[in-house]
Amino acid sequence: MFYFLWFSEAIWQLPIISTLYGHFVHYTMVSLTEGSVFVLNLLEYQAEVFSVRYIDLYDSIMNIFIKNFCLGIDMMFVFTALVLSYPGKWLNRLWFIPLGILGIHLINIGRIVGISLSWIILDRGDFVDHHDVFNLVATIFIFLMFTVWVNLKKKPALK
């Protein structure tokens, strides 16, 4: 409640934070669209980034439009908060958090590629709720990564 009433308005609106967050959203969007198009072209399906938010699928009547809430930033935040909240060495966090964020981002690229292929191959992309599938897969990934993080903290048993 405190977060929504005061913190989100007071903190996220600060010029330095809102600017950095805006850059993060922009580059996450760019890498999501460019990465998805790269994979589609690698699979020999013709696609092109039409704008930062649009992927043009040449073999389909549909284009893919990506909104901000499709970026998986909430899952990246959950992963980061979990790792920061559990004890561990800060130097380990410097490589582990970006690794987890990259993993979530790759899962998201897989989601966009899957949606694109469902439109290209099946001519329909709404047969499955891709948000629920992404959230499930990303949550399992976060759980597995957090398990690895907890096990990094464990000390070997003395004999």
C-alpha cells in the first residue's frame, strides 16, 4: 500500500530515475524486437522491425505489436528483488542478476518468436494466452535461478 500511495509517485517521478527507467524500457524494447526478428530470420521466416514496437511478418497478414507490459520488466524486478533480499556476496550479485535478467529476456524473445510463428504457420495467434505462458515459464526460471543463488550461499559441510 505504501508503495502505491507514496513511493511510486515520489520516487519513480524523480528526473534521474524516470530518465534511467525510460532508457531501460527503450533498450529492452529494441533488443526484444531486434532479437525476435533475428531469430525469425535465422529460422528462415522473413520478418523486419517496422518500428521500435512493430515486427512486420512478411508471410502473414498480421504484424506483431509489443506494448510496455509485454517486456517482462516486472519479472526482471521480481528476480532482482529476490536475489537482493537473500544474503550473499555483492560481487556475486554483479554477475548473477544480469545473468537472470538476460535469461528472462531470452524467454521473452522465445515468446515473441512463438507468437510470430503461430501467425505465420497456423494463421492464428490467439489460441493460447501468451502472457500466462510467459509468466509461468519465467516464474519457473526465477525459481530455478533463486535455488542456484541459495545454493551458492551454502557452505560445504565439514567432515
